[in-house]
Amino acid sequence: MKQLMVFIRKEFHHILRDPRSLLVLLGMPIVQLLIFGFAITNETRNTNIAVLDNAKDQSTQNIITRIESSRYFDIDRTLNTNGQIEHAFKTGKIKVAVIFQPDFQNELAHANKAQIQIITDATDPNQATTLANYISAIVMDYQSEQNQQNNLPYTINTEMRMLYNPELKGAYSSVPGVMGMILLLISAMMTSISIVKEKELGTMEILLVSPMKPALVIVSKVIPYFVVSLINVVTILLLSVFVLGMPIQGNIILLITVTILYIICALSLGLLISTITNSQQAAMLVSLLGLMLPVVMLSGYAFPIANMPIVLQVLSNIVPAKWYIIMVKSVMIKGLGFAGVWKEALIIIAMTVFFIFVSIKKFKIRLS
Amino acid sequence: MNKNEIVIKTDKLTKKFGDFVAANEITFEVYKGEIFGFLGANGAGKTTAMKMLIGISKPSFGKANIAGFDIYKETEKIKKSIGYMSQKFSLYEDLTIRENIQFFGGVYGLNDNEIVSAGNKLIDKLGLHDEADKLVGSLPLGWKQKLSFSIAILHNPKIVFLDEPTGGVDPITRRQFWDMIYEAADNGITVFVTTHYMDEAEYCHRVSIMVDGVIKALDSPEQLKKHYNAESMDEVFLMLARSAKRGE
Amino acid sequence: MRTLFFLLRKEFLQIFRDKLILRVIFVMPIIQLIVLPNAANFEMKNISLSVVDRDHSEYSRKLINKFTSSGYFRLTDVSSTYEKALESIEKDKADLIIEIPQGFERDLIRENQSKMMISANAINGQTSGLAVSYSNAIIKDFNNDIRVEWIQQPRLNPFPVIEITSSNWFNPKMNYKYFIVPGVLALLVTLVGFLLTSLNIVKEKEMGTIEQLNVSPIKKYQFILGKLIPFWILGLVVLTIGSMVSLIFYGIFPSGSFFLIYLFAAIYLIALLGFGLLTSTFAETQQQAMFISYFFMMTFILLGGLFAPIENMPDWARYLTYINPVSYFIDVMRMIILKGSGMADLLKHFGIISLFAVVFNVTAILHYKKTI
């Protein structure tokens, strides 16, 4: 036990001696969470659009004023011809163009029909749909006001309830996602690199011939990073409660417990990476290049798993972050107890056991 | 050795790191073809002084002239006329012997024919035919060191600087290593070497002993022993180094 | 020139010697490019629906039918009470509950209006917003059907109607993959190029070989070029393979010119690699270099507009994207590939990225010292 402490202290010295790395390890989650909490959002605002008003009458003016006064759009007044609009799309200056037919008001009054054309930059189809919907809604709004026709017969009134997140805050999905991503990346990367470094510098042999059991050598290398990860968890939770305004509904001890299980899982994944790589460079490439995008895209955080093709839905099951994110949402947002998360917890434990088992096998092969 | 031709000349060369004077007004001369031993305890300032001479550390003040070039203004010219073998093994371990030879030969401006012939000669001399296309990382330490030295003089420099070249090497290899140093000196290459082994100091034409950043003694091993009335260089060194105030 | 040739040969030998790294930088990005964009899909097709029908009338059944046959919803749970339906949301068995109260049909016919409830799991505000708007559209449609059933519609529309037509340029089929593939490709090229360069010089520092180079007559610019060119070529190779993958697997062929993509990528890579080298000259150990590059890569990528539009960001974040080389690359890739933007449209992007290239590399050369 005393030997173990000596080793652990050595690892802490390594980390503390290098303030730059420590700053990154502890500061990264803060930066990332703030970016996700505030900057990355699909809420439309301040989008530049062009309006081509071929009528210039009272009605079109009214509609344009309404579009402009919504917080979604900024109208670029310098664009007045078809040619300019096409160029503006190609340079990325505008995302939408709204075109009114000539003689708009007259047509509307006498033929009971007038046309508005919406052109969207569908490079991002998701954004394009949203923007077109917003503009349609504004126009419809204007129209129904004009018609004074609000009380139609046989009306079904729908009452909406947005469960768990009535204000539709982005943080509710980004906090669990960021936790799942950061804890996995940092833990896996740090462990794999620090073990491979000893291999590369030849100091691993020195540790292995010491009277400590190899398993304890590894444990001692991993513990400091475990501590760093725990500090990160605390920072993330504090930030999400006090800065992003997302309270913890469930039991905080349960939340911490499942998080610890997840960190251990991530650390053992790092261990596995360290057994298949021989240089720090390779370890980093595998853990960053290999984990980052799959975790972001397959964990159900950036894109809903239910929308994916079946093959990818199946594949998403081997991403530990998927299960962890489900648990965080259950405990933190839905306020569920142990009964609500035990299955996911079991899967995480099984993954951990698998990673450690494979690492030991690989390790033994190399020694013999 | 040719006492008429001076290849290294320093005048009050000094390096300060803040208040700490690592090398204090070092003044000496080294002759062409000489094997010059540069001794001192750990932390005495040897490596600092050497780094100034090879142009990777700027002196705080003082003058020096290496192979006829000024240490401040002509570092790039100096670099072409010297070879260097560092304390830390610094060939590319993930390249083969031949690839290392090609690389360093090319960097020092040898043409293709010269690289091939010098490379073959080197491999012949070290008897590394079977290993020539193996990774350097897989060689035993002694071979690595001999290879490092051979590559450091591949471009036939005027001076070669060796920083503790024989650390961790077995006695037989050390002997062979020194044979190579003598051969280089006979070919007119000046050898500037730091070492901790006092038996190696006896092999040098002249040695200087640095204590606390200052050169305390400089002469041939025989003269030094006579002057300090000592049996061996070991005794001379201990006598001088004991006065050191700087620890390790 | 000759010295540079030897430096380059050395770098390439080292890169190709490590088979694992080679696999990681070529095979991994390709597989990810083939697999991952398929996951990116905002089109909701399988929203799990829980139904609480307490009316059991013809209309309530028709309405539920309308939901399940819409293609957006999949009935996964039928509960007798709201509380039970809520449980299926807790267990993630359902995303949305529709609750039809007793008397729904009767009220609608007799009182001219009736009520129903929709509850959505709103943890992800974006997807729940979509789910709710789909259900609103379905209910509105159903509502119209009923009106048609009960009211004799006049033949001519008595009210003036504004007709809204919309056309979607550059991606008329609204294929989300066209959007995500160029972005992911840009990202992979960036990661490969940056991670390799940022570690490279530090590795020589850590191994001690840099000292041997520092005492040699290699010039600073030769050294930096010797480090830049190999990874520059690798980056362009990854881009080429990636473009082929996009063509073969996604049928994406640039509507703009290939030449322009390469021209921009070439300048972009110089800028990016310069930044990588700068990181490398600042760090003392590989570990440190890795953490620093991890930090910058993550921040660059998150603010690069890969997943969420930059226009939606608050001002401070938008200003940050102006100094983010990655966002320019992602943007240009999409503009050339999807919009067919030409040189005249991209002058601003080219100008800024060239400026980055100059600034980063000059700083890297100045900061790399051969002396201590």
C-alpha cells in the first residue's frame, strides 16, 4: 500500500510539474461547455436575408417590416436585383431571399391571390427548412390578421407540454453530451499517452522490475487522471447548475456514481489503446482521431439515434458515451432513481471488464 | 599536432543565466590535430561552454574563434566545419544505418558519390555490413556510439566535439572508440572531448579542468601530474574538484 | 535545395516506417467518412409515439391513424392513463404523447371545439420542436378534413390568399449528407495535418535529435520547409482519397472547380501546418504538445460551423470564428462543392487564409531558435 502511494505521488508530480498541460486538462471542459451552452445552437437569429420587392406597395412593406422586426432576420438592403442575389448566395452573404411578385397588393385584393417566393440556401437543409418555416409563419400571421378570421368552426385546440425542459434550453442536451465526450476523450487520451510514454522512454521496464505488481503500476498511473476527471465532473456540474441554469433533478450521489463508472470505463479504454500502440504519437492519433468523431456523431448527442440507418443504430451500442449520456439525462433531468439506470450501468461495467480483459491479454502476449 | 595552427581560440568567454555564471571568462587555445580533454565535475559548466563553441548557445560576452570563424558573426560557417556528438544518443532510431548516413551526409553538403563512398568506408571500418539496413534503434549501445562518432566526422570536419561519448559503454568498446579518436586526430581532425573517465584523460594531448565555471588547470596530463605531485589524473582531478562550491 | 531534399527524404522515411501511424492517418479517416455521415440526419422518421385515447370514438381512431400513417411517427405504446404514458417517456420508449380526452368527438361536433394534449420529451429542444411541429401539421390537416366533412365549401375562395412557394437552391433534394460530407472531410484533413505537425518537432526535441540538427549547417527556413512539405503532401493525399470516397459513396461531385478546392486546401494546409509547427516549437514534451493541440482543435472544430450554423452564434462567438481557420475551410468546401462558387465569390476567404498562412509561418520560423 505504501509502495502504491509512492507511485501515485510520482504520477501527480509529473502532472503538477507541467502547468500548461494541467491548464488544458482542467480548462478544456469549461471552455467546451461554455461554447456548447452558449455558442452552438440551432436557434435562429440574426440571419442575413435579401428581399426583392417587385411591388413596393403597402402590403409588401407591411410584410417586410414584420420580417425585419423578428429577431430571426436581418435584411440586407443593398441587394436589389436577381443577379446580386445569386452572387450573394454564392459568397455566403445571405441564406434566404424573399421575392414578392409585381403588383402584389392589387392581385391580392382583386384576384384574391398573390405570390411570394422564398429561395433558401439548402446547403444546410436543416437550416433552410427552419428559415423557410419562419418566413412562412410570419406571412401567414399577417394574412390571418388581415382576414380577421380567427374563429373557424369545428376547431381542435391543442395544448402543448414540453416535458423536462419547458424553455427548450440547449443546455439540457449539450451538458450530458459534453460530459460524455470530454470525460471519454480526456481520460482515454491521458492514460494511453502516459503509459506509452513510459514505454517509449524505456522507463516502463524499470517500473515493471520493481517489487510492485504490474497491475498496481498501471493502477498508480491511472489514479491521478481519475482525480483530474473527477475535478472536471465537479466543474461541469457547477457550471451547468449555476451558469447554464440547469438544475440536477435526481440524486446527486447516483449521478456521481454512474459518472465514476464511466470514467473507469474510459480509463480502461485508454489502457487498451496503450497496449496496441508503441509511440505517444500513435496513441494520440488513435485516441483523438479514432474517438472524437464517432463519439460526437454516434452517441446520440449530435444526431438522434432513432433517425440513423439500422446498421448505425446497432453500431452506436458499442459507443460507451451513448449509455452514459442516457444515464445522465435520466438522473440529472428526469430525476430517475437507480431503477431507471441499472441496465445502462451494467453495460458500462461490462465494457470496462472487456477493455481490461483484452488489455491484460495483449500485455501478456508482449511480455512472453 | 601542429602547434602553429590554432583552431579554437577563446578569450574571456562567459555565459550567464540571470545571476548564475555558468561559464566564467574562459580563455584557452586548441591546436590543429590535438586531442583536447575538457574535464570537470557535473555542473562545472562543461556542457555550457561546449554549446557556445558549437554555436547553439549565445555567449553573454567574451570572444571566440572556431576554425577561423567568429563565434558571433559566422556561426553558420562554423557549423559546416565542425562535427558534434551529443551526450544523448541522437541519430534517428527509426531510420537504418545507411539512411542515417545518407541524411547527415546530405545535410553537410556531401555529393552523392561522396556519400556512397564515405558510407561504404564507414560500414567497412565498423564491420556493419549485415546491419547496414537495420534500424539504428535495434543496435547495442556500443555500436551506436561508434556509429555516432563516425557519422559526426563523415564530412571530414576541422574539429569534432564529443560530449561524454563513452558513457555507459563497456571497456573494450571504449578502447576501440579511442582508437578511432586517435585515427581521426592523425588525419588532422581536432578532437574536443568531455569525459568523466580519468583514464581517458590520460589519452589526451592536453586537458583542462573546469571547477565552478572557471578553468582551474590546463596542461598535458604529464605536466599536470608533475605540478600537482600526483600519481594519476584521478588524484589531480580530485584535488581540484574538491574545492568546488557548487553541488550537483 | 539539396539539403531540403535530404530533409524531406528523411521525414518520408520516418512517416512510412511506422505502419500503425500510416494506417491511422489513412484508413481511419476513410472509414469514418464512409460510415459517419450516415448518422447525420435531422429528418425525423421514427418518432416514438405513445397514445392515450380516452374517447375511443371514430374521430379519435382516425386521428391516431393519421399520425401513424404520416411516416413520421411509430406507435410504440398505448396507455390507459397519462401517468402510464409518462412512464414510457421516462424509459425512453416514447418521445411524444398524444392524449385524447373523453368526449373529444362529441365536443367537436356539438360545441364546435374540442381539446387534446401533446406532451413531448423536450430534453433535446431541437428534435422535440420538430416533433411538435409535425404533430401540429397533422392535427391541422385532420381538422380541415373534418371541416370539409361538415361545411359545404364555396367553390371560389372567398378570402384573399398569399401563396408561398419555396425553392431550395444548391441542394434541391435537401440531402443532409451533401451538407455533412464536405464538412467531415474538411475536418479529417485538418485533424491529420495538424496532429502530425504539432507533434513532429517536439518529438525531435524529446529524442534529442534536434540538437544534432541545430549544430549542422541546416538553415532555419530549410528546417521548417522540411517539416511542412511532407505533411502538406499527406494532407492533400487525404483530401484526394476523401474526395473519391465522397464521389463513390455519396455521389458528391463538386459543382465548382476541383482546381479551386485544391488551391484553397493548399493554402489552408500551409496556414494550418504553420500553426501546428508553432505549437510544436512552444511545447517541451510531446504530451504537452498533444494537450495544446487538443485544446485548439476542439475549439476550432466546435466553432467551425460543422453541425450548427455560425449565424446562430452570439456575437462573441461569431467574432471568434473570424480568426478560426477551420471555419473558413469548412465554409469553402461547402461553397465550392455545393454552390459552385468561383474565385470571384471566394476572394475574401482566399485573402484571409493567405494572411493566416503568412502570419503563422513567419511566427513559427521566428520562434524556432537554433540557439538556446
